[in-house]
Amino acid sequence: MTTGYDCGYNTSAMYVRVISQKAKSGHVRKYTQIVKSIRRADGTPTNKVVAHLGAYDPVLTANLKAAFKAAGSGRRLEPSASGSRELFVDLEISENLTYLPAALVSHFFRGFGIDDLINDHLAQPPRAASTATVLEALVAHRCVEPGSKLAFQGWIKRVAANEVFGVTPARLNNTRVHRALDELAGIEDSLQEGIANKIIAAGHPRLLYLDLTDTWFEAGGGPLARRGRTKQGHRSKWKIHIALMVNEQGLPIRWRLLPGALSETTVLPEWLQHVKERSCFDEAILIFDRGMPSAENFQKLVGDESLKGDDGGHLFLTSVKADMIAAYAGIDHSALDDLQNLPDETLRDEMVAACAAVGMEHFAAETYARDLGVVTPSKPRAKRSAQPPRMRMYLYFNREIQQAKRTGRQEKIAKVYRFVADLNRELQHAQQPRKAEPTRRKVTRMLEKLKLVELFKLELTPFSIKGRTKQIDSQQVTVTLRDDIARNMRRYDGISLLVGHPKLNMTLQEAVTAYRQKNVVEADFRTIKSVLKLRPTFHWTEEKIRSHVTICVLALLIERLIEEKLNQNRAPLNDYPGSAEALLSHFQEVSIDRLRIDGRARTARTEAGDYTNMLLEALGAKALLDAFPATLKIPVKTL
């Protein structure tokens, strides 16, 4: 016989709620819920359903309300002395755990077969937590709440690890995680090959995008780390480079760590060999950024036009830097200057006429373009410079890019003048001598950071300040804009010259569109660096660094697979999250509750809204909700 209701949970913010739902037939059904009052991260008060108790039972509901009221005031609820028949239930909510975001990542991790690839390449004895399971949990952490390995230990305790990964958090301790990372480093090459095969099996890529980024280290770095300036603007950090190749959907096909100090032009030949090793890439077009090519690399890419295979080069498409456009394609400079001198409010007809003088026709929106055909670049002036081969070339001009470049340059120029003015004020009030060379280096470093060294002429004028006891030698800085350099920079604002293999069979529109879409790999790097928090990195060995990067790339793969699936089935959705990050954040609303009802362990999940159900239907992951009930039928005791 139950003698009372003893709630071991803080019930001061919990209460019983009865809801009504009207069916199409007009019949009204009532349900009972246990609800908790909470505050969102922004402080807004709201309610969270702790448990669904099924169809409304007036006796049960009345007893629960009485029990919560008594517990809230610190009293025990004793049975009625009259011996009347009352119903009680002992309900304890032991844990509320994150479920759906991690479960969705796990669904795609296993659905793509990453766990099978890992198990196939690791000969392991049976374990409570296999390496595949540990890596699956690390990838889920990277997608849902990215952080360090130490942060992972806190996160896994807040996740329904048993329900999602099939292991308890204790099995995913720090020691097991680091062992799994060491094991991952040993099979990374095989894993990359397996992932590439799966992506290629779904459809041979037509376009391959290659790009570089870097990551720096707050501690450690490994043998590949070199001290230098990072792409993020840090002047002196231990860093490494990461090369990544993806297909047109942004799915990673290959990645590799490279030394922190290298010339981008040295990367291309090795990657060209990787591409040529796969026959399925024979017709794929390799697209890369303008920092990688050189005349020597172009010769390797073009090869012998009459041959195929190793000597026949490979199809490619890239652009050349603005200061090389004149050397690669003869363009009328006076016509270009006339185009660049048009005011911002120029009418469309005037713009069309100015572009026509350069041979470009209206292409799309604010873009004008011209197919130059196969062109032999002029012989370089420098004696030691290699002769670029014949290449297919496309010229295009974009008005929006032109204006963005000009605005950005003017902001940088204004920043230079402000810096110099502030420095001169400081130098005018120097308390000790200021030498010319350190002052020159200070200004030069700032110009290098803004990539404006060539644009300014720098002069220092010595002068003396009257001190208390003696004269103090100081400097004044003058920077003068070089008009000839500024005119050359301005001449190619918004102008791009695309170059490709002579046998490149792409129309003007296809070439421009394909090159503009290289932002798929740039977007992948942005995702890895910001959303998945690749950097900064805290590892000391090359194996750990490789594994860390691989976990980030696997998380990127999962996010791209989620987005691809959602895009394929978005028709029924009026609105949908624009990224996997936003989707996973939305799915935080569905969690797992672990309860004890009259001493018996039960599991339930919070209710999912209609929108969440529609998203899961589009993702083919509705079973993630069906695995756990949102409503429990609770047995009731009789006094």
C-alpha cells in the first residue's frame, strides 16, 4: 500500500497540465502532462514537457497535483485517514539528455557506411566501445557542439549515449578517446580511399575543386609545423597547411596535411598525380585557385596535347592574378581604362558599349564576358621565366566585384592614413629616441598585412624634440600613393581571366559558372574553420593532428550529406534550415527523459513538433522518433 508521494526531484518549477485536442469528428480528447518551467538562453520564460502521462484520468491528475503542491511546500502527502480509495504513483525524473541532433549524425554516419569502413580496416578484439563507436561519437560532438577532447567528456554526459551510440559515457573516457585517435591515424589513408570510392560510386565527378587553408597551434604543432603568418592574419604562429579536394556537391574526396611553410605553386604537381591515378577522373575538370598555378605548372597540366595519360596533362580550369592578365592575353589597355573610369551611376547601355570595346558581351546580370579561344601567351620579359603553353582562355567582367574591390581598397587606404597619423602623433611626443629602421619596419608590416606595400611610397623625416635635459631624436612618416600602381590596380578591378587546358570543351557560360562555384570548397573550409572549429589546434604529434583534421572532415562530410538529402526532398517544405548547423540546432527540442515509475526504469522522449516531423520525413530519419515513445502509460497503485 502506498503511504504517500515522496518526490526526490525539485518540483518547485514543475506542475501538472491537462491539454485538450479536438479531432476532426468533433470529439475532444484530454491528455495529462508533467511540465517544467524553464528559461531559454536569452532569459525568456517557457515550458518544457517532462513527461506525457497519456489519456486524462481525473483521479490520477488530482493526486499528482496534490503531490506536486505538497512537495513544493516541503510537505509529505499522507493518505486520507477516512480510508477512501485514492491512487498514487511514485515518479522520479532521473535524467534529461540531448538526443535528436546526435542521433541524426549517427544515422548518416552509419548510413554512409563510415563505421563499416573503420571496422574493415581495424582488426580488433570485441570491445565495449569499438573504435568506430568512439569516432562516431567524436564526429557527432564536432557537428553538434564542437570543442576540445576535454569538452567532449562534458558533452557526452549530457547526451543519450546509450540510446544513440549503444555505450555509456564512462566507456568513452579520455583514455579511450586518445587510443581511438591513434588507431584512426593508422588507417587514415585507407579510410580516405574508402570514402572516395563511395562518393565516386554515387556518380563520377564532373568537377574537382582543390584549395588550401591553414591551422595554427596554441600548443604543440608536430613535425610539419612552421612559424609564419596565418591566413587569419596572425603574424607569427606555428602552423600547418591543409589541402582539400571535393566534388561539385562539396563532398570531401581527399585531404592531406602539408608543411606550414610552402609555396602554393609546389602543391599542384603532387595533386595532379593523385588525380591522374584514378581513371574515373579522366574526364573530370580540376579547378583550383589563382595562387597555385605557375608557367611550369601550366606546362605540366597541358602536357603534350596529342597524347593522353601521363604525358597528356589533365583538364583544368583556373584564373590568373590580375597583374598577369596583360602577359597572358593581349587586351587594349585604353579600352579597359575607359571601362574602369565609368561612374557608379552609369546606365546599362553605356556599360554595354564600354564592355563591347573590350570585346565582351552581356553575359548575365552584372557580368560581361568573352571566349578568347585557344591563346598562346606572349613570351615573358624575364629571361628565367618559363614560357606558358597554349591555353583556352575566357575573359569576364563583373560590376559588383569591381565595386566591392574598390570599396575594400579605399577602406584599406583610409586605414593606412589613420595608422600613419596616429603613429606620427606618438612620434611627436616620444620620451626616448626613435630610430628610423624600427619605425620603417612597423609601417611596412602594416602595409604587408593589408597587401598594399607596392601602392605606397614610404619616407621618413628625422626631427628633434626638446626634452627636459636633452634633445630627443624622432621621426615623422609620410606615405604617398603611387599613381601608376593605383592605375594598374584599378584597371583590372572586376576583370578575371580564366585559363584552361586547350582541349577544355566548355562554353563561356559553363566555364564562368564552374569557376564561380569553386566557393563550394571555400565554403567547406569556412565550415571546418568556424562551425566545426578546426582551429586553433592543441596537439603535439602528427598522428593526433591528422586524426583531429580527419574528424573535422568526417563531420563536414556528414553535414554535406544531410544538406544534400534535405535539398533532394525539400518540395513538401515551405521553409527549411539553410544549413546542417541550423537543422541540428532546431532538433535540440527533442530530448530523452529517463524516469523511474514506482521503481521501474522507463525511457521517453519529448514531443516533436509538426515541423520537426516533416524535416525528419524529408531526411528519411523518421525512425529516430519511432524508436522511443512520447507518451507513457503509467501503472497506478490502489490504496
